[in-house]
Amino acid sequence: MTTSNIRKTASSIIVLTTIFVFATLVQAVEYPYSIGQGFEFSSGRYGTNTRTETIFAPLTLMVSPTDRLGLLLEIPFVYQSNGNVVSSIGRGGMQGSRTTMLPVPGIGGMATSGSGMSPASASTNQSESGLGDITLKVGYVLVPEKASIPQIRPMAFVKFPTADKNKSLGTGEFDEGLSVEISKWFGNWNPFAEAGYTVQGRSAQLPLRNYMAYNAGVGYQVADNFRPILLIKGTTPPADGASSLLEVRLKLKYQATKHTGIDGYVAKGITTNSPDYGTGLAVFFDF
């Protein structure tokens, strides 16, 4: 990592950490804290000749000191059935996640200059598991929703390279990103859209590139405690030789009790570097 990238990352960490600490000292909502445990499974070939199955199990710690400010720390566990692809976790919103799978150089046709060696030192047929990349995010409602005005919420994140790149569980690089989310209620309907830009670290083993990410969809409040959501999620190519990402997702949100929420989804990938299919379940407890 270059000196400028180190300085940029350090500055981002300092700013976000300062806000996170401040947020814990100011409580202005009924339930300012939330803890969640998720379990996501995805399967695909990602441009290789071998199917790769991935488990992504994030522990999320959230702080909402006010109705407008929200912070989230995500600590994931990752399992991967082989080393043919590299797991890289991209972010889409304060409660959205995406596992981007990049073919290892020389295996999936993602050519690189130099030796073309895989970042994974172990056999590509060997399954791997361990800590994934930890992410810190902050979002702020810049414009609250009104009768004729949608809610506008900018967000920022820093991804720490805590995943072992030698096991193909991460790229081994810091990432930073910004996005803007717009949403509006029309009776029971809740359309939303988000677009953002991610700056990836530079890797000698992987031809990483900066990319744009987006998601858009609509939810319908069937009952006070139940809302199905249909959305699409995608990115521009996150590396040279990789395809763009695009998937369709059906998500269900259920508020089981006053303090407990349950989210579930099924997903279908459209492009080469998206999973063929995926599913997930998460439970959140507010206090």
C-alpha cells in the first residue's frame, strides 16, 4: 500500500472511529443499540470450471444515537469450498451485503501481468475458513422524508483487510467507499435506490479496480410487522477481466417482537461473477 493510501485510510479510520465513540455517548432514540447475527450461503462458478460454495456469517453491532445517525461494525466469518476464487466483501447500504467472487489469476481467465500466481498458497481444491474483512460504516439522514420530499442518506465505509488473502478469503487490501440512498413511502409502498463508489486498495496479485455499486427496489408493508422487498443489486467490474455483478433478490422483513427482527432472502445471479444462487437469514435484537 502506498503512503498516500495509508494516510487516506488512517484518516478515514480516525474520523469514523471518533464518530462511533461519540455516538455511544449520545442516546436519543428508544433503542439506540442493535446486535445481529446473519448466515448467508451462495454458490456459483464465477467464470471458472469449478463450483464454489461460500458461507458468510456476519456479526453486526449497530449504534443509532439519533434518528438521523447510524453506525455499524460488521465482523464476518467466511467459509469457502475451494481456492478458485477470491472472496471480497462489498457494501450496499447500512444493512446490505454482497460477496464478490473474483476468479484467481490463471484459473478463471482473469489474466494479470507478471507471474500470474494465485494469492492463495494452498491447493485450489482445499476448503478454507476464517475471519473475513471487518467493515465499519456510518450513515446520516441528510434530508428527512416529508410529504413531497424523499429521505436522502449519505453513507461511508472503511473495509479492513482482516481476512487471510493466502486462503483466498479476502484481497488483503483496505477499501473505502461512499454512497447515497434515497427512499420514499407512498402509502404501503416503499421504493428506494442507492448508488455509490468504492476505492479498492492496489494489489500485486490481483488486478483490482475501483467500481460503482448500486441497488434499487420496492417494498410493500403487508402488515405492521411484515414487509416483502424485491430488489436488484449490482456493480461495475471490480477487477480487470472480471464481469460486472448483477443479482435479483427477494427479501422478507419480519418484526417478531418489539425488540427482535428477522430478515431473510433468496437471490439469483445474472452475470458471470455473481453467484448462481444464494440465500440468507439474519436475526437482530434491539436494546
